[in-house]
Amino acid sequence: MKNMGTNIGSSGRLSTEEINEEEEIPRLDIAKFQAREEEIERKKKEVREKVELQLGRAEEETRRLTHIWEELEVLADPLRKDVAIVRKKIDMANKELKPLGQSCQKKEKEYKEALEAFNEKNKERAQLVATLMELLTESEKQRMKKLEELNKIMESIR
């Protein structure tokens, strides 16, 4: 601002010219200030628009990623459920197989023991049959011999 002490008129007041100049300076300052404020507001608006645009993009990406994630979960769930069901069935089959396997082993052992006993008895029977055949053969021989002797005696008696 200008020094006011030098341009004071006889009445002690500023002249109209000086007042107009002094009013013009604040108007220019106000205009500059307003222009800067408008520029700030304009830039602020631009930044806000850019941020909103970026937020919109981020929200869209978030929606897309969420959708992809949900699809992955849907894909994984049936597989997990199917796998769990099959594993549970396998576990149940294993539980059922264990006593059946033990029963099978026990029966197989019993079968082997019975087969062994059968084979032993069969062998014993075969030996007894062979012995019987020998005895019968021997008996026949002796009876034939006796019959021949008796036949000779009968022929000699005649």
C-alpha cells in the first residue's frame, strides 16, 4: 500500500484518485485470490474425479476378483465333498474288510487243517485198503491152497 501521510489533502482526507487506487489494489488482490481459489477448486475437482474414477475401477476389479474367488470356491467345494465322501466310504470298507480278512484267514487256516486231516485220513485209509488187499490176497491164496489140498484129498479118496 502507499504511504498515506504524503497524499493527504487540506481536509486531512485522501483524494478520490488515491482512494480509487487503493480500492483497486484490494480488488486485484481479491480477484487474484478468487482466481487462485477457483483454480484450487478446479484442481480439487479434477483430483476428486480421478480418485472417484480410480475407486470405480478398484471396485470393479474387486467385484471381478470376488466373482472369480466365488467360482473357485464353487469348483473346490464339490471336489472336496466328493473326495470326503469317497474317503469315508473307503474307511468304512476298510473297517468291514478287517474282520472279513481275519475271518478269511481263520477259515483258511481251518481249511488247511481240515485238508491236512483229510489227506492224512485218506492216506491212512489207502494204507488200510492196501493192507486189506494184501490180507485178502493172502487169505485167497491160503484158501486156494487149502481147497487144492482138500481137492487132492478128495481125489485120493476116490
